[in-house]
Amino acid sequence: MFIFENNTQLTKEIKKALIDCDVTQAEIADKLGVTRQSIQKTLNKKQLSFDDVKRLLDAAGYDIGVEFIRRS
């Protein structure tokens, strides 16, 4: 489990997931019908939305699991 504190960390994990499943940003762009630059722009957003993350990971064949962890 990883606790994300900012979008930079989340973006890095998305990029790792794409590498792990051997999918390029260009292939994701083709699946989504957008340009590779559009994918890069989405990943570089300061306010990456849940919908953005879900759309990218869906195209790569991933599901998203969310766990809420109460701080002690």
C-alpha cells in the first residue's frame, strides 16, 4: 500500500503501471482516441482528477482500489 500525498507521486505510479503492463502512452492515446500529447498533458496536470486516472488506467487494463486509512 502506498499513501499518496500529491499528484506527482500518483503520476509516477501511473507511469510505472504502464511500464509494468508494457503499454506506451501512445497506445493509451490510440485506445482513447486522443493524441499522445493529450495523455502527457493530463499526466502533468496539477489537479489530476479521479476521472482522469480512471480513464487512463481503464485503457491500460487496470482497476482502481481505494482504501481510507484513519490516522492515529
